[in-house]
Amino acid sequence: VSLDSKLNCPKKCNSAKNKKKENLKDHPISSKSMAEGDNIFLSAKKKLFDEGEIQIGEKVLVVGQRTGIVRFCGTTKFAPGLWYGIELNKPRGKNDGSVAGIQYFRCPPRYGVFAPPSRVQKLTGSLESLTDTSSKMNHSFPGFQRSFSTTSAASQKEINRRNFFVKSKNSSLRRSWSNTTTTSTDAPVKLHEGSQVLLTSSSEMGTIRYIGPTNFAPGVWLGLELRSAKGKNDGSVGDKRYFNCKPKHGVLVRPSRVTYRGINGVKLVDDIC
């Protein structure tokens, strides 16, 4: 190798490096990759909504029990993931379309409810008629699962007689502290505002005044108004008010901290808001 070629080597190396830098400037790969990444994210997000069978304005069945119309579909501040906001046909909800001060849609008080896609089912024509029929029959004859065939007058009287006997028997076993009219033969009991529960940590009885999310922790919480002044607040925590009660009579707890007729509260609360 000649001496000239050795001396010229650094110049060639520097020239190659400079050329590579110029190529990078002419082809900003990082910017292009970031743009493509954004497009993929937006495409996936759009696909999530496009492929959803349930659209705003459609009739749905919530938790297999309540019917209503979808008024909202999207993300929320109170929990991660996709949520549906539904206006129920009857006042069996938990809000007016707002949660923790944020209005997602509007409806009358206690007609609104939020649920994840796994708890919502599109209400088709056949399912809607079946639900209506089942609801009417359960209302008239709670505790009995019957076929939809026509019942004769004689068998109808027999059902009424048995139903009365079961209700009378359960009424005698009902706990004194419960003010609910639901018997053990009815549909599965769910905690709701007004339910009387036992706070296991202090063995204190309380009335549920709030069910839903909070600003201080994720998940569903219960706001209780205790019978005695053994609580921690008046229904508010920080600057947020969840319900109203006397000072030292309010407490917010997880559903697992209460029992209803010996059943842990976590089993009696839906994962809906």
C-alpha cells in the first residue's frame, strides 16, 4: 500500500460519514416512523369503534336485566377502557349521565348507567319481546320460572296458592333490620341506594346513600350513612360531595367491607357505574 493511500484514508472515511449524515437528513426515517405509528394507533382506535356492533341510539340489555338506549360510547375519566352510557327505560340507574362531576350524556336522574362492553348486549326484536314477556311474568309471579305456554285456570290457581305459601314462609324468616320487600324467592338481590347493610369492621348498621366511583381511588365504592356518629365525614371527601348526612355519620367503603343478610357486598354490586 502506497504512502499516499494511507494519508488519504482519513479523508475518505470522513467523506463517507458526511455522506451518511446527508442521507439521513434527506430521509428523516424517525419522523416517518413516528407518523406511521400514529396512523396505526388511530387506525386501531377507529377499528375498535367501527367493529363494535352496538351504536349510539340502539336499544340494549344491561347486565341481562335492564333495558335502555345507548347515549354515549367512549373513554371516561372514572375508569380505563371503553364504556357505554345508557339511558334506561325505567328509573333503575345510578346517575343522570354524569359521573364525578363530568357530564357524558343527559337523562333524568336515576335513568343513567355506565357499563363496559362485556355487560351490554344489543336488543334484537326477538330478544326484546322475550325480555318484555319475561319481565311481566316475573313481576306478576316472582320466584317461579315458567314456560311461555298458556296456563289453564286450574294450574293458575295452584301457582298463586304456592306463591302465597312461599312468601308467607319467607316473611316470617325475614330479618328485623331489613326494610326491603324483596323475598329470597325473587330475582338476585343487588345493592342499591336505600339498602340497609352491616359495616363489618365496626358492626354498625348503615344505609347506602351512594354507589359509584370516587376521585380518591379507582373502582366502585359505597357511601354509607351510619345510625350512630361513628363515621368519618358528612358524605364528602376532600372537595367532592358524594351524598349528604350528619357530621361523623358518613363513611365511604369498598363493597367487600359490608354484608347484606350475611352475603358479602362484593357479590351484590355490578361492575357498572
